[in-house]
Amino acid sequence: MSQSVEQHKSGPSEQIRICVVTISDTRTLATDRGGVLIVELAEQVGCQIVRREIIPDEPESIRNLLDSCGQEDGIQAVLMTGGTGISNRDQTYETVTQLFTREIPGYGELFRYLSYKEIGSASILSRATAGLIQQLLVVTMPGSPAAVQLAMEQIILPELRHLVREANK
């Protein structure tokens, strides 16, 4: 990558402070492989996990958590796993997109494209999305560990500093 691209993609030099959220009615800290993977991958690149939650796929729970994160000094990004499918229980997409002050449509588009290369046309079932709630970056991804790994390694972590910098301009 050229030096100008690297400079463009740079972000804050301090650790990015993250809240990791698993949206699930059934997972616990012991069974939450997707959430554990987010924590592991984020910590490997020097991010600080300041909060970790497992909440039900209920609009009020999601709204309350995001409101709390937006008010909590220091949280710059919320990385969410689960609740992005098309079943009646999956309400994450509708809830978070209603809260966005600025959507980042390229994230979901790129996630589905990369997923398509791995799982084929089943990638259309994902409603992974990202956006800002004021300056708070919110990124959702499916609950499967394979989807989390794809999103984190190929999209989120390579752009996280850049996204946080732009969100705070």
C-alpha cells in the first residue's frame, strides 16, 4: 500500500475503546464463540475492550445498550454479533438502523460480497450493517464465528482506526 493510502487510513494513535455485544436469547459467556472471537481479534491489534455484554434480541435492550455506550465516556465503537438474519426474532437491523445518524452502506455490501465468495447465495440472508450514532461507530455482524472472522479480519479491523478518526472529525 502506498504511503499516502496508509496516511489516509490512519487514525488515533491511542487504543480504540470498544464495547462487544452479543445479541442472543440463548448464548451465555461460556457458549458465545462469536463474541469471544471479536474480543480476541480486537485485542490482537491493540484495541481495548471496555465493555462486554450479551443481551436479548429485543429493540428496547438494544436501544438502551447503545444509548448507554453513547453516553459512556471513552467507548468509540460497538461491535455487535447476532440478530442480523431474516427470522422474526432478528430485530437488530431494524433497531440499529433507526438510530443511525449516518449509515455506512459499503460495509454491509462488502460483507455480503465476501460472504458470497465463501458461502454462495446464502449470503443474501445477512443484514449486517454499520453506521454512526453521532460519533459512536456501530457495526453488526452475523452470529456465526466464520462470519465474525470474515468481518473482523477482512473489513472491520483493517478500517477501524480510519472509521473512528472520520467519525470524530
